[in-house]
Amino acid sequence: MISTLGKIPFAFTVIPWQHSGSSGWVLVNVPHKMSNEIRKHFKREEQGWGRLSIIAQIKNTSWPTAIWYDTKHQTYLLPIKSEIRKKEHINVGQSIEVSIYI
């Protein structure tokens, strides 16, 4: 488990979705209200394309990754790697609990 000490936690329930067909990225949307709060406080830490480094956790698995701000939908997107989906038995369309630490 990756240490999240000193990080600010955000937790939410969400349904993963797949972008662009069966071989596309699997993503979750950080809720709008939460995205607004994150952007308000951490926008200055974003890198190119609205990328913000985080630690994500689903069930017993945590990993370093990033969320990207989607200006069209006004929310951050979190990609969920195949390795994580397999390990934690995550399916597209299935409700999951996600924690992110910034």
C-alpha cells in the first residue's frame, strides 16, 4: 500500500465507463462538486492538459497516477488501468468506491 500521509483525501462512489469501444480507456468521472473544489485549490499544481498527480485507491489497491480536467464536462477524469481492474474485479457499469489523495 502506498503511503497517503500528508495527502488530502477525497472519496466517492462512481460507475466506470469505457471510452471509444472495447479497446478504449476505462475511466471514472470525479463528481462535479468535488472536481470544482479540487480545481479551486489545486489548479496551480496542474501540469499540461489539466493533469494533476494523485494517489488513487480502489478496495485494497492504491497506485500513483493522475486525474485530467475535462473542460467539456467540467470534471476530472481518472483512468483505471487494466491491471487494477483485473486485480480488484472491476467491470464497466459496476458501481465502485474510489478514494483519491492529493
